[in-house]
Amino acid sequence: MPGLYLLAILVSVGGILALDGRWRLAAWRAPGRTAASVLIGTAVFLVWDAVGIATGVFVKGDSALLLGIDLAPQLPIEEPVFLAFLCYLGLVVWAAAMRILARRAASASSESPHAERGT
């Protein structure tokens, strides 16, 4: 079914957006920085893809799940969407991990016997 891969990526983006919106991890906390990070990361990965395609390392396989639209030889239209999703997912996971670590550190310092005496 053509387009199923792109649909799966977009549904996944929707799920990560929902989690991000609920916990205010990236886009809802700093939309400009999130957009810049995703765009820069996607551009870097697209350059990496271009080098891989030029050297013959990356080759687009035949799949009935792709739309069949190529932005360039061996570069399906789904690739930049996937790369943007990958960058956004990484950013959301990193922000969640930093929040968890900060909460653990705050909890550990408040439970410390030295915290009660102020030393």
C-alpha cells in the first residue's frame, strides 16, 4: 500500500507531539529552539545521506510502502520526514531524561541528612 510508511511516520510524530504537549518537554517549552534543533539536525542528516548516496553506501530499496516520489536519486520523499522525526524524538527523549535526572537529584538532596542541618 503506497504511502503506508509515510503514514506510520506521521502517526508516530503525532504520538510524540502528544507526549511533548502533555509534559512540555520541547516544542511546547521552547518552540523556536526546538524547530531550530530539528531543522539543523535534519539538514546534517540529509548531507550525511547525500554523501552516502554519492558513495553508493545508501541505496533506496524497492518497497510498496513508499509513495514512489523521489526528491533526488535514491532519496525518497519519506526520508527527510523520517529524519525530522528522528531529531524531534531524540530531543524529546533527551528532555525527558534530563527532567527525570533533575527530579532524582532534587529528591536525593532533600533526603540527605546534611540537608536537614544545612551543611
